[in-house]
Amino acid sequence: HPWKNNACCDSNTVQSVDKLNEVYGEGYKWDRCGPMSQACERFFVMESCLYECEPSAGLFRKYNETQTDDPDYNTWQLHKMPIRKSFCDSWYTACANDYFCGEGDFFACSADYDKTQAMIASKEAAALEEEENKKMTGLVIGLIVVGALAVVGVNAAAFLYYREKQGNPVFTPVDAGVST
């Protein structure tokens, strides 16, 4: 990375690519629309290292500490920082086949991400509820079958008892009807 020898941060700031991707929170991960190609991800790693480690980045902050009342104020936005066209073209080429949400606005993309996550959570909850309903339906059917068998069994026992009391049993001993 071009600023490695002059960086204002160390390995604690940039521990790994995954840690760097998590610095700004879940809605701001560069790969939130799916896995990226390595070539594209390299540019996002460089950009993150620039924001976190480049000593001269402060010279290009859009807002300074005296502008905190501005509704658009943020501490990270860079403005009018010179970037080579060839660097931008290389970044575009590296990421041409990767997916990004929204229209390129980082914060709008975060809002899209939040909506998408909410929809996914809602669908998962509905699927879980449907699965629970299926289990409950199976339990109810099982209880009905067991109840029906119990009613049939009680009625059969009552019928046998009634016939026995009348002196006309359904079942007779095997040797009672045989003469020797």
C-alpha cells in the first residue's frame, strides 16, 4: 500500500481484512451484497486503509471541527482529494462484475441493507412460524387419533361387559362347546 511507510496507524488498527471490513458496522461492509472478487476487494481494502491510516487525508476533510452545526457534517468525508484517473479506472475495471446495492450512495446502500435484512428476518420468522404450525397440526392430529382409539376401546370394553352381564358373552370358553 502506498502509505505503508508513512501511516499514522499500526497493525492494531488494521488487524485483518475481515476486521477492517467490520470497522464501520454491519450496514457499511463493502461485501454486503455478496462475496466480491479479490481484485475488487483489494481496492476497498486500500480505501479503508486510506481513511484509517493516511496522514495527509486530514487535509482533504470536507468539514472541520468548526462546522459541526452543518446538517451534513461528518468526520470522515473527504473532499477534492486528488485521485488519479488511472486508479479510478482500475478500480472500476476490478469491480465491473461485482454487485453493489442502491445507486452508489454509501448511506442509501446501508438503508437498503437494513431493509433487506428486515425482510430476510421477517421471512425467516414466517418460515419458523409455519414450521411450528405444522408441528402443532401433527400434534393435534396425533391427539385426535389417540383420543378416538381410547373412545373405541372404552366402548368395546363397555359392550363386552354389557353382554357378559346379560349372560350372552361374546367370547365363550373353547372347551364349553366341545363334548367328549
